[in-house]
Amino acid sequence: MAKQRNRGKPARRRDKKGGPGTGRRKPCPYCKDKVEQVDYKDTAVLRKFISEKGKIRSRRITGACRRHQSQVARAVKRARELALLPYVNEGGRDDVEREGGRGGRRGRD
């Protein structure tokens, strides 16, 4: 005789736990505005794609599509060459040295 499960009880779905892989992807800001080409001279917009340390943020964080993310990376690099954007944060290295930074052996007696 076959076993019968949940006889009389309705089947319940398990609630999905909110982890890092849940939710929808952000829409690409350039596709949303129907922009064909990313402009390297638009530094205000390009700053949104750069972290505090000066690194280019990934697609996962920015929500840009593959096509526009590669254009953003190219535009950021071009803007850095023309000194429109900094390569690193102002005073980025000084903060690390003051707090001990990597190694941390300097200044200890």
C-alpha cells in the first residue's frame, strides 16, 4: 500500500529566505534612457561607476548591461587619461599609512 502524504492538509510552500541571490536585477541606467554610446566627458555620471578607492564598479553592483559596462570601463579609462577623473581617491595612500596600513610595523618601538 502506498503512503499518502499531507492528507487533508493543503501543500505549503517554503518561504524563500532573502539571501544574496534574491530579487530582481537592476535595470541598466543607459538602456533605460536609451543611450547608445557612453560619453567619457560626462564625469558626473561616470563617478557613479567608480568606488571610493577609484576602482571601476562591477556590473553586479552598477546594474549595467554587458555592452554598456564595457563602454563605461572604456570611458572611465579615457577620462582618467585626460585627467577628467582621478586614478585613485585624493589622499587614498596617506590614510592607510596613518592607521598603520599594511604590514603595520613602522613606527612601533
